[in-house]
Amino acid sequence: MDRYPPIADHGLVGDLQSAALVSAEGVVDWFAAPRFDSPSIFAALLDHDRGGYFRFGTEHPDVVRKQLYLPDTAVLVTRFMSPDGVGEVIDFMPPDGSGTATDRHTLFRVVRAVRGEVEFTMECRPRFDYGRAEHEARVDGANALFRAPGTDAHLRATFALEADGTDVRGRVVLKAGQTAGAAFTVCEAGGEAPPAPTFDSVAEELRRVVEFWQGWLRKSRYRGRWPELVHRSVITLKLLTYAPSGALVAAATMGLPEQVGGERNWDYRFTWVRDGSLSVRAMLDLGFAEEATAFVHWMTARLQEREGTADEPLQTMYRIDGDPDLSEETLDHFEGYRGSAPVRVGNGAADQLQLDIYGEAVYALSQGREIGQQASYRGWKSFATTLDWLADHWDRPDEGIWETRGGRKDFTYSRVMAWAAFDHGLKLAEAFRRPADMEKWRAARDAIYEQVLHRGWSDKEKAFVQHYDGDVLDASLLLMPRVGFVTPRDPLWLSTLDAMGRTLVSDSLVYRYDPAASPDGLRGSEGTFSLCTFLYVDALARAGRVAEARTTFEKMLTYANHVGLFAEEIGPSGEQLGNFPQAFTHLALIMAATTLDEALDEAHARGR
């Protein structure tokens, strides 16, 4: 077992409330329950010795491992091929289906021999509360109970288990066609034990999970050129959505580094207003109106919560149930992925001022006409009050989209998205014939536009730049044509796109910005941002540079992992870095694919 496998050497399984990572070696080295943002139970990816893991594998010295998803599902298969035989581990988590929060979550691990004879060994070593809580273990035949303060975990298998201190081991030898397995269920302390799995019951659970995912994906209306990767991305977005609230987490994990050995290690298991809002358009483009509607409801609730207070109407991110408390602390007992410390839980960026979020929130809410979601009177008043407030407060320095910790600046992207908030708000008020201070909103929109053209443009770079006090380029501005601030072929924009190509692009991969030229308050460097690469594809396609856009897109797809997943960044040697898988990257992939498909179709129709 590799102490720290590459971040990309994992697949994701989940039940729409919690999620687990399974390495290509058959090791569950990340699992938090009962929610995405709960304390971990398995976290060997952050500390091999203290984090805990659940391993199913074979000890044969000449084994070759492969991993895949069953088609159009979130059921993960890890295959072990050796001279003695071929076996596989099938991992899945059944969605509850009720849409209500539950404290009981089960990870099924089915093992079977496909050819020859295969010996599987199992090690289950949970470490509760990020490895901080002691637990006891009791074993009775094929059943084990792990008990920690406030939490029980039941391990029920179809083969004998044995205690290994407070951990559990097992061994099973299978011949071709034979199957065994185990179910790991987390619940509140003292909760009723789940029934022991049988071959028939596990097969039925697997059948239901496969039918759930394949039935859900049949709603997709994507008919473009990259169905497998687009559909894998939308399944990943669904896996990262908390069903009881409709909120999308930024990633399934916390603490995975943007630079191995560095300090840029954040907790991403929360809902960013920005990510969730942009996912609405991506989901609608593919035909998933129910998921888009759920997030619009969640976003509307956040606006209503602070109505009538002197606080900022929105904060940057929330917990999946809307709780605004994301207090940040460090887990000093964890060594971090390959020594990448500190490992942080919670996220202090929730308290930052990021004015762009109002544009993204309004962008999401403006999709109401398409999903049949017309705001109630109270909902509209909260919306209008927010824009009235923004009209008086948009012209302030902030921390910006990248959550820098080096001081507030007048970020151009924040101004662009404030412009987008008023532009979409005006269109929404007109479409729904709702009361609004149109003159105030229009004046604010036009003032922002004039300011960005005057102060956000660099004559030196011939480009729109990161903030008003410098000439640094920033990939976040790739969204300018998508939100309508500039037309895709405006000479100012084409010049900006050329400047980004010279400065931020490295053989199709795109950096956010240059931290050396624009210090962000953190030590170390970072890789290229996969999100930014897909935004670059989108911008190229809109600008009519279709061949370049397609080449960039196809190159970027080669950095996907073996099952089509992306982390946040690509490192110097092509390795994936950062939390995994990242929702923003996958929704940007969908955006890029749909824009590029449309551009290619238009080019072909013109005979070019």
C-alpha cells in the first residue's frame, strides 16, 4: 500500500450526502460522514499513520491494477490482475432517495473473482474525528462494531473477521464466479445495527444503485462530441451536491495541497456562492432543471436570511445547510499529504469581502425564466433589496475571486461581476414586471462600466488587468464575454485574449495569475488552474478561434485521471494537485464543451 498515492489515482463514490475516495489500490483513504463537511472517519490521504483507511486488495507481487466506473453510474470498479487470476472490488453508496438528511450512511465493498483464484485481504482501520477520538472495537464472527464518542460504525461481512487491536482484518479466497463483500455503516451512537449482508441483498442494492444513476443520466440532453467526459462531469457534480438542501460543495476533500510540501491546503467541503451559481447554467444546458432549481431555492434562502440587517447580504461561502459559521482551525497532529502542512479544517475565507459573488448569485437567479422559477413577492423583495444595497456599496476594494490573503485591492473581476448583477437584475425586473429602482440600478451599472474601461485597462499590456493598481493579468477575466460585459470579438477583448495567451498560457494550460508579480500573502507557488484552462477554451470558441479552442480542449482532456476526474490544478510534470475532484473544474468543462460544440457546428455549417 502506497503511503501517499497520487491525488489523481482515485475514484469518487457517494450517496448525495457524503462521499468517499477509493484509490487505484482499493483503499478508501478519505471518507467523512454523515455529511460532506463532517469529521473524517478515513483520512489516510492526509496522514497515513493517524488518518485511518479501509483496504481491500491482493498481496500478489505481480498484480496490475485498473479502475473504471460502470457505464453512466457512480459505481466504481477496481480490478486486480495477477498470474493467479483476475478479481475486482466494486464500491458504491446507495442514495437515500428521500431528500432528507440522515445520520446513517453505508459504503458497500463487493469483491469477486472473475478468472482463476484470487485471495483478498481486508483491513478496516477507522480513525474518528480526524484521528482525534479514541474508539473501541468488538468483533463477533462476520460482524464488527467500532464505537467512538457520538458515532457507531458497523462492519458486516460475508466472511469471518478478526480483531487487530481496535482495528479489524479479514481474508477471503475466491474462485472464478464467487463473490464476497462487506458493508460499512456509519450512524449515531446506539443506533440500530444494520442487517447482515447476503449475496442476494447486496446484488439487489447494486442493481438499484445502477438503475438510479443510469435513470438520472437519461435526462441529459447533451448530444455533443464528448459525451463520456461531459456525463462523467455532471455525475461528479451530482455526487458533490447535498441532496437535502441542493447545495454544491467545491470538492469532496480538505487539505490536499496546491503545492506538495506547501501551505496552500484548504478545506473545500463547503458551498461557494460562486461555484454553485455558475453550476445552475451548466446543469440547465444539460437538461437537469431539478438540480438547478434546488440551488436557486438555496440561494434565495441565503438572501432572505440577512434581510433587514446591517450585515453584508451574502458571504463568500456557507455550510451545505446554509450555516455561515466556517471557523478555520489547523489539525496539527496530521502531517498532511506528503508533508503538506498545515492541514486546515473550516475556511477563514468565508469572512472575506468578495464583491463578485453578487454578480454570480444574480446570474443564477436570472435563470428563473428557463426553469419556471418565478420569485415569490418576498423572494423578489430580498433580491431587489440586495441590488439596492449593492448600488451603494460596490465601489470598494475586496479580497477578490481567488481569496488572496495579502490585502484588499480594487479587483477588476469584482467590478465586472457587480456590473453583471445590475445588468441581469434589470433584465429580470423587466421580464417579470416586478417593482425595482431601475434608475438606481442602471446608474450603478453604467458607472461600473465606465470605471472598468477607464481603470481596469492597461495601455502597457493592451489588456484588462487583475486590479486597478497594476498591470498583472488574471484568468478570472475570461468570464467577461460570457456574462456580457464585452462582446466576444470586441477589439479590446481580443487584445486581452492575446495578452493572456502570451503571459498565462503554457501549452494549453492556464495560470490564474503570477503570484510573484501580484503577491497574495501566501508562501510558495502553484500549478495551472484546470478551471482557467476550460474558461480559456470557452473564450477562444466565443472569439471565433475555434481550431485553437478545440486543440486546447483536447490537450486538457489528456490531464484527466483514469476515470475522467480532475483536481483543482495541474503541476509542473502533469500531476493533479489540490482538492479532488473539484466541482468548479467539472462545471467549467461542461461550459467549455457546450460552447465549443456550438462553435464547431456553426463553423461546419459555414463550410469551414
